[in-house]
Amino acid sequence: MNNDTISINKKIRTKMVQEAEKIKNHSLTIAIKYPQYKEAFDFVHEHFPSAEVKNKRIYMCDKTFLDELGYTEIAGFYNDVVDMIVAVKDSESYGYISEDEAIVHELLHSVSADKKDEEFAYTKSVLYFLKKGRDRDYIIRYMSPYLNKEIEKTKQVLIEKYKVILEKELKESIYKIINQTILRVGD
């Protein structure tokens, strides 16, 4: 890593630590721990007992406050720098998943090896939704942010792939036209 990258990473980490302190100390933040949201904690613990999720705290925050910090259009997030889980209070009233479902998703982030592995957090969360009796449409709606990102990545790969193919075809067409022109000139 070069010095610029190290400096940027340090600034990002510092900002994440500062934001974590703001969240913890905000007047509307509520720190919860097991056995609150017992079903959510138990679900993740059943699948990943060595992660000791029952020892983790979840910081339930006011949506407006999180919006001010720049965390918009989310029901929660996991800060891997300080091992902190944040969820939006009354998330379902904002059109998001329920609080316990957000907690499961973020707990899963906290146990994943990569901590930012969306595929892991989304797909494992679906098992919880099914256990709760959520229907297919609800799960698709929940999965849509992840699926949209995956579709966009796939689209970019295809664009790059076809760009190479089209460039090759274009070059071949140009050479063909040039060769035909040369042959006509030689006649």
C-alpha cells in the first residue's frame, strides 16, 4: 500500500470510530442485548454458536439521526472497525424490514469472515424470514437491493466482454473494408 492509501484508510477508520461514539451517545439511541429480540439472536446463535452473538449489543437508532450521519435508506448496518451493530428503530414503519429481521441481517454481517459479505448476510437472513412465515414477494422485496447490485455487476461484466468482442469485430470489418478498397485500387 502506498502512503496515500494508508492515509485514506486511517481517515476512514477514524471517522467510523467517531460516528460509532456519536451513535452510542445520542440521546435517542437505545442499547439492547440478549434476551431482547431473543428470536433474532437465537436464530444466528443456532447457526453460528462460536460467534457468541448473544454477547453483542445492538444500538437502536432514530432514523433522522442516522440520515444526518449519511446512513440513508437502510434498516441497519455493521461497523466492522468497532464491531458495532446499528439498527433503525421502527424500521418497518419506514417501509423496511422489521427490527428483528434487520438485527438478524446485521448479526450475520458480524459473524461473516468478510464482514461486508452481502451475499452471506442476505441469503442466510432468508432462512429466518422463512421461519417467520414471510412470503415469496416479501423475500424478493428484501433481496432486491442485493440482487440489483449483482445484476449491475453482471451487466458490467457483459458490457466489458461484448465491448472486446465488438471491438474485434469492428477491427475485422475495418480491415476487410481496407482490403477491399486496396483490391479495387489495384484493379
